[in-house]
Amino acid sequence: MASLGQRAIITGLDSRDSVLPEANTGIPLKGDLERMARRRHQQPKPVKQGNYWWVWIRDNVFTEGTIQRKTQRIKIGPAEMSFRAAQKEVARILGPLNHGTCGGATLVGHYIEEYRKANMPTLAGWNPDPKKCVSTVARYESTIKKYLLPAFGTTMLRDMSYSLLQRYFAQFAGVGLSHASIETIRSVLASIMTAAKKTGLVDRNPVDDISLPRDNRGRKVKPWLHPNQFQALLNAIAEPYQTMVYVALYTGLRFSELAALKWGDIDRENCRLTIDERYCRGDWSAPKSDASNTSIPVNRCVISRMDAMKGMEVVINWGAHGAKKALKVVRADGSGDLVFASLVSGTPMREGNILRRHIKPAADALGVKVNWQILRRSFATWLKLEGADVKDAQALLRHARVQTTLDIYQQFTPESQRRVVDRLGSRMVN
């Protein structure tokens, strides 16, 4: 019979992988998570020995990277107990084992590696090169490395209980971490545990039941632009960035979708834009969700504004000693050409550069806060001011859930509140 070391070589295992004793062939090597999820039901009979009832059970013990199946003798109760009472006590003790799974002995840190391989590629911003991951994947990776692995990396999946997680999240109360960051930690952990549940490694997701610390700041109105503020902002921004901001607000497009917009995506006859691609920090991919991948109606003024760029020329700094150069805003307008392209290279524009060099200086001069999300939030709030049905607003913003439209993007506005109060007042009888 081959030794453990020989079997490791024969099977091609790395020395860091778990190697199980030969007798434990029923429990697979680390990584074979589907087989590890197989249940092992036990129904041993209690035995009276001396002054006590005893029972022998088998359990998985995780020691130094290896899962071992061991038999333990457990004291049930005094010999005076009836056999039926002893059986009930055995059933109570074995409940968690019989309703759990062998795979529950997997460390959270080990399972996260499987999660990265199987689930991360389905998230927005995934790239085979981890250094190039952006958007959702980058946020998940940051949360995993900074919070989840240090806290739970060496914890078994079956030990991820409600009480353990509730204590973990309760510690964030009053430590200065923003409520949004705490929500992100919960969201990422919930995604990981949901995947483990679907794989069969745990029976339920304990994250579903936890309560987060209260956000003592209360609900505040997030910044958005009033129409007069927006017009003043536009007047302070040079082309073609002025048109870019104009289109962003009147369509609600995310910057990644705006950067990927092509002339072929514009339907001038029906006044619609097709959103079927996104560009984010070097990554070309489909839009954020299925709801985002669609076409939306736009006002004809939006299309006319973009078409007007074709006849524009701008003068930019070019070289040393104050040299200038005139460049066309639109180099090419074929169906596959970008609507908003870098003036110098013709490649997709970079959101940080535009924000830092053009939008932020203009916003600071006006004393308002503006970024790409605020433009999208302003579009959502303007729809509310115009009395748009919430389902229409959801469709125009291309949100998968209407709660996102209502709770995150549309803001309280004094104007709409005043209109409602005045309409109610007109019904009052003096």
C-alpha cells in the first residue's frame, strides 16, 4: 500500500493540499466540495454501562488541513433514565450532525477560493487577470481581503452561526465605519454563504437573519442638482465634456455606458439609445445587469446635441511653450465609432480625468457637489418632479428592482412635497 507521501505524488497533489488517511475514502480531498456535501445520517442506540447511558457517534474533525472521521463516546445521562428518554437525548445531540453536511467542515478561507473560481466570473468587472478586475469584482475582492478572511478565514462553514455573525457585525457600532461599508460587508458575505448553500455545504444562510447597527445619522437627502444649478454647471464646462454631462443627466446613463456609446447605438427615427456594452477602466463587457441591457427612449434634443459635436473643433494645449492645436471633436462617425472619444488618442474617455479636470472645478466654483452618480441621481429625481410613474422611472434608469429606484436614487424634494400638501389643502372644508 502506498504511503501518504507516495499517494500525494501519485495523485499530483501539491504539498500544501490536504491528504486524508487511507481509511477515510468517504471524505474527499479539499476542493471536492460537491462530494463533501453528501450527508451522513447516524442513528446509534444508547447503551447502559455502569451508572450512565452512553452513545458512540462519528464526527468530522478538522486538524492541520486534514478532515478525519473519528468516533467519540458521549455520556447521555444517568442509568435511572428510561431507554426511550435516552433515545430522545441521542436524537437531540445528533440533530445538528444529521442535518448538517460533511462539507460544513470546510474552512471559509478554502471555500472562498472556490467561490472566486465559480462565482466571481459572473459579476460585473471580472477579468482573468485579478489586477484588472474592476467595478463589483474589485469591491468584492477588497471586502474579502480586508474584512472576511481576517475574521472568518479559519472558521468552518458549519460554525458560521447567527450568533457568531451577529456579534461580528455588532462590533461595528460606533467604530466610525460608514453604514454603507457595513452593508457591503454583509452583502459580500451573504453572496458567499448563499453559494455555499446552493452547493450543499450548509443548510441555510445565517446572514439572512442578522441585524446591522443602526445608522444614527438618520436618512439624509443625498446631493442632486436642481435644474438652475445644472444649467450653470454646463455653462462652466468646455466641449465636448459639456455635451457628455448633458447626455449623462438627460438619459441617466452610467459613465461606463456613456464611454462605450457608439454612433450605431443611436436610433434617430424613433429617438432611442441602445445600451448593450460598457467600458470601465480598460474592461469591455456587457452592462451591469440584464435590466441595464436594453434600449431607452430619449428626447430628440439629446440626439441633436450629440450630432452637433460632429461639426465642432476645439483648441487644446499641444507641446511646450504654450503651443496649441485644433482638433475635431468627432474623428469618425461610423456605426462602430465612439460618440465620446479621447481628443488625442481616439480611445474611450476616462471618468476620473474628466471629473478632476473639468467637472469638479466648475462644481467647486458654483459651490455644489457633482460626480457621475449625482448626475444619475438628479435624472431620477427630476423624473419624480415631473410626476413620472415609479415603474417608468425604474425602466428608464434600468434598475432590476424598483426599491433601488425609490430608496437610493429618487430623493425627497420640497417642491413635490409642497404640491402634495397644497392639493390636499384644496380638499379641506373650512
